[in-house]
Amino acid sequence: MSSDIEFRDIVTFESPSAFKSKKWGDSAIWGVISKYPKAFQEKFRILQDATHEYLKNGFSTDFFIKYRFTRRFMKSFTYNLAETESLEKSFLGAKGIKEEIGLTWSCNKIQNYYRQNLRPPSCREHLFDSIYYYCKSCAFKKFGIKTWPELLHEALKGYQHIELERTSIQGAAGFQRACTHILKISHQRGRIPQINDPGLNLIKHASNRGSWTQFGINNWTDLLRHVFGSSTILYRNLEGKEGLHLAQKILKNFFKKYNCWPVFQIKPFKKIHGAALRKTWIQFGINSWKDLIHSVSKN
């Protein structure tokens, strides 16, 4: 097949008039395919072949049987291609996401974003807002995908550290997943997560819209208080027996929830750890963080 194909100047042909004098440059338009994963390249090579045949012979029943692309898609795709000379813009503009290769294309975009940013994309970001729109419009329903989290699950199931963003957080099981995810983020970053931190939009909106009111969670602050204990620990005095009991209570509650001890680098445990190192409770036999943990575990 020649690398350049002059478009036919036929009145009845469905392609735009821009094709009358325009020539097709394979490398200029289709070169982006080489950047796709190998398994994905084959599907877009089929689209490339289909486009060449469509520009030569138009649409027919045999064409649809062979390539599985609809008349509406091919007409819009070639029109956009003539205007933009961009494969991806034309694919999106022609609603290619609704075609059979749309799910593969969308997953590839999500995977590329994750590799570059180490987090899943937000459905409000450029390009992904369009993917989200089609997902919400049931474009992937035939694949069992009806929501944005389900699409992220499909796209990133081979990756790690994204369990929450692609999993439902409704109900008791979802609430526990949200708490576990927040805890994991705090361990990774050495601090309590903030409401605007990346990767927490799903949890933030769920907590603020009342998804977990049955657990006493009405907002983001309630959720943090549930996960990390009373935030007043940051401002209360830990001196004396009362302060020791407060520290032990917070540690014990944490262990009951997560069956593990917290790292001392995160708030409010950082303050408790500091008090232990300063030997605030030396009169009670507490000389270190290890001693404090031991005093809680034996009770």
C-alpha cells in the first residue's frame, strides 16, 4: 500500500470536501500508533486499514462485517481527520470511545497517566472528562463497566496502590476501605492527609455528602477524627498520669481498628512519640516509644 493516497473527488463520496486536494501522509497521522502497547497497536492498525478502504470505496455492509466500524463513525472520523490531521483528536471527536476499540483506547490513556503521575486521573481533568462522560453514558456497559471507578479498576488492575480509587466505597465495607486507604496515605506521607491531597477526591466527596452518616461521619473532619482519634491530642497536655492514659487510649483504639500499631512519624502519634522520648512518663516506667507500646499491649 502506498504511503500516500490521493483522496477521491466524487460527489457521492461521504468524506469532506477537504479531501479533494489533500493527500494522506501515513507517518504524519498514524505514527502515534507506534507509541501504543503492542497488543493495542494491532487494533489501531485495523482502523488504519479500514480508513484507507473507506476512502477508496466508501461504506458498505461488507465493510462493516469486516471492520466492525459504523457508518456514522467512519464519516465523522474521516471528516475530523481532514480538519485536524490528528488521529487521537479525530477518534475522540468521532465518538470513537463508543466503538469496540474505545474501551482499549480509554484504558491506555488511563495507564499512561498513571505511569507519569503515579496516581489515577481525575474525571475532571482534560481528556478524561470526555472519557468519564461516555462512561457515564453507558458506552462500556457491554463490558460490565457502568461507573468511573469500575473503569479505573479495569484499566489499572495490573497496578498497585490504587485500590480505593477504583472500588466502590458505599456501605460498611466501603467505609472500612476508605479508612484503610487514608491510613495508608498517612503512613506513606508521614502526616495526616489533607482534604486537597491528590487521590482522595472520592473519599472527600463521599464524606461531605453524607454517605457514611450511619457511622457518625458527616464531613471530612469527622472522618479524620474517626481514623486518627480526637484531634484535640494536638493541643492537650500529655503530662502526668492523665496524659499517659490519653496516649494509651489513642494507641489502643488505633490497634482495635487496624490490628497494627501506628508509625510515630504521623500526627497525632508524633506528639505522643515525642513525649515518650522526653521521658514525660518516666515515673510510670515509660522511657521510650517501645515501652509505651508495650504498656498498651499488655493491658
